[in-house]
Amino acid sequence: MFNIGVDRKMGVRLLEEKDFKAFRRLFDDAYSEYLEFLRHESHEQFLEAVEEREEVTREGFDFYLQTGTSFVAEEGGKMIGYVASQTMPSLHGINKTLWIEYIVVQQKFRRQKVGLTLLAKLLDYARQAGIDRICATINPDNPASIQLAMKVGFDVKDWKIATYNVKKPNEGK
């Protein structure tokens, strides 16, 4: 247990089968926050994000469950955050890469070292598992995520993402 506040105790453990509903709820809450941000920042991006709304499916959850590299933060037996990640073999000559997909912390527990503790657990796992590199994509409009990554020691750089939606025909763009 880690002490994260005056009277708070938080535990960090591997993701388990029983976590599906809480995992999905936290993701949905975070995605709703992201949509609210976009609604005020970029109407075009907001509409695109609503149209392509991401959801946690049972299949997607089971994938992270099986990776053995996804961890949950809980307090009082309730999930307050998680880090979902996966290992990837041989990327640019690197033997093993751990890819962080999501770090999600319930809003009322942010700025209480929950994300930092989850990342510390992931770093410990990576060292023990012989992982060579940890990578993550961080939205440049999310200064809290950038600050968290830098606090742990990540080298954060600007990024651009190129995507292609196979399900939707490219309409001459």
C-alpha cells in the first residue's frame, strides 16, 4: 500500500477479470471529459471524436487483461485509475518495447500521485521483465499527461499522427 494523502491508502495490482465494469466506466468518464475539451477547442475535432467514439469492448478489455502488463490503482476496494499497456517485440532493432495505451485516473483522485504510482509500478515491471524501452503517445493538448511523463523521466517530444480508417472510405482527402 502507498500512502497518497493524509488518511488515504492506495494499492496497485495487476488488472483482473473483476475490473471490467470499473475499467469501462473510468474510460467512458475520461472520454467524455476529452469530448468536452474538444467541444470548446475545436468543433471539427469534436464532431470527428463523437462520430468515432471509442468504447471499451469486452474483447478490448480481455486483450489488456491477457497482456499481464496492465495495472489498477484502487482505494477501499474501488478502482480509481489504471494503466493499460502491452509489450511489442522488435521495434527498430530494440528487443522489447512496452507500449502504454492509456493512463486513466478518476477525476477526483488526480494530482494525488495516482498516475505517478501507476507509472512507477509499470517501470518496475519493465525492469524486471527485461523491457528495453517504454513508449506512449501523449496528446500535446494535455499538459498534465506531459508533466506526469516528464516527472517519471520520459523524453517527451512533439508528435504527429497519421491514421487511416479502413472502415470508412477515404473520400478524396
